[in-house]
Amino acid sequence: MARLTADIWVSAYLTRLRLADIPAFVVKKGDATAGAVMVKLNTLDGQAKAFQREFNLMEDRREWVLLAEGEERAVDASLAKQRSFDPDLWIIEVEDRQGRTLLDEPGLSD
């Protein structure tokens, strides 16, 4: 199965969020072709979570896992550290008081 380029995946993700009336925006634009994508969930109460995709060897698939959670400032620091390691990294910020990211939906979770 062919993988989508990062910019196409990000565009599709932002569209899906927009259709669900969930505000989101690109915080850091990475490499259009092969940049990794991280998603920050801002629940607008001073708390946040950051998600990254990892390969699950046991199930032979990619999945979203929690990278960091807690005070928004601490999550931002964790994302800044990741950016220092990977200049091609994309960071998408989702703002939703209900904690929705849609990352578990078909097409986004695999």
C-alpha cells in the first residue's frame, strides 16, 4: 500500500477536523514529502496532549501514541525538543474542549 505524502495527509486531516467543527492549524510546517507529523491537543483549560505515530511491530501497523500530556507549557517544551531533533517535523494543533482529535477514525489511525 502506498503511503500518502505528509502534506496531503495534513491537508486531509485538517479538512476532516473542519468538517467536524474542530479548530486546528499548522504550528510547524515540515517536509512536504516525508516529514513526520505530531498532533497537539489543546483542551483550552491549560492542559494539553501530544501524539505521535509509531510502528506497532506486534500488529504490523502504525498507530497514534501519547508522547506527552499535562500542562500546556510542558507539552510545548516536549514538542520543541522533538523539533530540535527533526527539522522536517510537522506539528498540528487541535483546539477542542471535549478532547477530540479524530486520530482513532478510519483513514487517520492507520
